Amino acid sequence: MSSVSMTIDEQVALLMQGTEYGDEELKQTMAAELRARLLEAEKEGRPLRVYCGFDPRTSDLHLGHTVPMRKMGQFQQLGHEVIFVVGSFTSLIGDPSDKDKLRPQLTMEEVQRNARTYAEQAGKVLDLQKVAICYNSEWLEGLSFVELIKLASNFTIQQFLTRENFRKRWDNSEAIYLHETFYAIMQGYDAYQLKADVQIGGTDQLFNIITAGRKVMTALGTQPNIGVILAILPGTDGEVKMSKSLGNHIPLLSTPEDMYGKVMSVPDKAMSAFFRLVTRWTPPQIAEIERGLAEGTSHPRDVKMQLAHEIVSIYHSPAAAEQAEEAFKKVFQQKDLPDEMPEFALQPGQTVVDVLVGGGLASSKSEARRLIQQNGVRLDGETLTDPTQPFPHAGVVQAGKRKFLRVK
């Protein structure tokens, strides 16, 4: 893919794919600004400067973490300059954007260790040879108190209190720490320092990018960047944000078979989000797939197998995807599973033991642990070995040879 082989309108359609602003007028404004900036860059013969910041708060990445990386990759394939910013300074505060409580602060050692893992796994999506990797401590550590006051003077306390997470804590008489308001200001200063044309982030970053970032850049006399705001990838439950703590995540380091099986457990209603956020498929390809689903000419199971194959191919290889698909077929399409089996509604935070006992596959927690220790518990064909882990995802659990439970 290159800017030469795609028209400007096709580029805008691809780059705005998967975006969500909560306001159609704002989305159209950002699309129009992106189109104008692409034309301007083409006329000047220069690439756009596109950046996304990552606060490496964990080294255990899952598919949800790759959504902004995938968008960066699309810009990169179109010939633009991509900047991967490690929040080495902002991580010391902790982004409050998607939290309704104070985030713990990381040490610099933790940030640096996690950043190495981020960069390594980003290589599955980005050509790291053509990525500029920056640490925002390079410019944020040098800000003087006078400069910070000037930046802060562009904002009011009321602007921060309109944010849902701060408002919730305010209404509950919970503490909102002053340093938490600095995060959005510092993120805006990142964009200014980078002379960014485009900043990528999730819907939880809407305030930081659209309100703070553009305001800081304008106040400092720079053309404001364009916010490409991406929808949040749902987890394997199809309901809430993919999260390790909720056990609805798909780890990047999982085996091809496990990754394939977890994608196959995603509810049909969530497939569209996965098409747009974590595949290499273009808008015309997705439109064709969705047309087949809507007209009934494509079966949802077959489309989901396409999706699982695509995702495993990205993070492993096409050959590994083929093998994972064959293993899945062998377990679920050729093996005799009961036509009817009891169902169990998974609740957030429940462990493997909780599900076995709650679903009637074990009479007690000790029996459940014993079954697991004997490698007698499988979820969608994958053996479960940790009795205390959050239950991984919806699917069919088999305990022993004859007990089955469909977890929803």
C-alpha cells in the first residue's frame, strides 16, 4: 500500500476506519482536516508526522494494546513518518483518563523495562526500522515551573471536572489530586515538541488529544494536530473493554491455537469492531464481508474463522494460522460434543475454580483444584492449569471425559 496507489479519499477512509468521537460533527471536522493536511503534505512533497504515546504500565500486552499501533502502521504504509513515544515521564504520574481512581505511579526502572517489551511486540505491527522511538522525559523533565504555569493558564478547573472520571470521584467525595490534571497538559506539550500533524489515541484520550493537545499547540503558536480517535476494542465477552483484570483478553504471547480459539469465542455482535481495529483489511474488504453477513450469503462462523486466521497470521504466521484452524476444526467440528449442555453466566473476577464449582462440574473447590492439577479441565480444547487465574473467556469447558459446560 502506498499513497501513490490510493486516492486521497481512499486514504482518508482507511485512516478514519475504526474511529469514534461520540459526536458526528467532530468526526467530520477531523476527517476534513485530515484530508486537507494530506493534500497539503502531498503538495509540499513531505510526509505527515504521526505520533502515538504509550505509557508502558505493563509488559503483558494483549490485542487491545495493538489498536493504535495498527493505525500507526496504516500511516506508515502510506509513506508517513511515525513516532512511537514512550511515556517515560507521564508514566510517573499515571493517566487518569479511563480510571475513576488514582493510578499508582511507576518507577523509572519499571517504565524502561516495560518499554522494551512494548517496542519488541510493536514490531509485529510496525516496521521498527522506520519508526522513531522517543521518550517524553527528554523534553518534559526540562520544563520550568514558570513554563508549566503558562501552559496551565490555558485551562480551567471546570474543564477537568466535566470529565466523567473526575466528576464521578468528585460526586463520591473521593480525592482528585492536582498532579492528575497535569497529564493532559503534558500530553499536549508532547504534540507541540514533536510538531505533530496527527495524534492517535483511544476514546479515553479524547480530552487529552482534542481539548488539551490542540489548545496547547495553538497557545504556543503551532498548527494544532489532528486527533484520530479510535474505538475501544471489546474483550472476548463482546461487552466491555479488553482487559487482563477482567479475564476477557487475548494475550499477544499466547499460542496460535489459544489465540485462534479465543477469537472464535468472541460474540458475533463484536466482530465488526475486530474487523476495523485489529486486522489488515481495508474499508472495501470489510464492506464486502459485512454485506455477505447481512444478506445471509456468509455464515458468521465462517467469517469468524477468517477473522481468527487473519489475527493469528499477524502475530505468528500464515502457516501457524492454518495449523491452529485445523486443530480447532478437529476439536469442535469433528469431535462429538453434546447437542445440549448446561450453561453458566460468567461474572467479572471469577476464577477457573469458581466456574467449575458454580457450573456444577465439581462439587467443591478442592475437587476442582484436583481436576485442574490432573490436567482434566479444558476450555475450547486448551488445557487449563492455573486454578486461581481469572476465567479466560467464554466457551465450552470440559471436565474429565463426560462433563461439559457452556460458559457465556
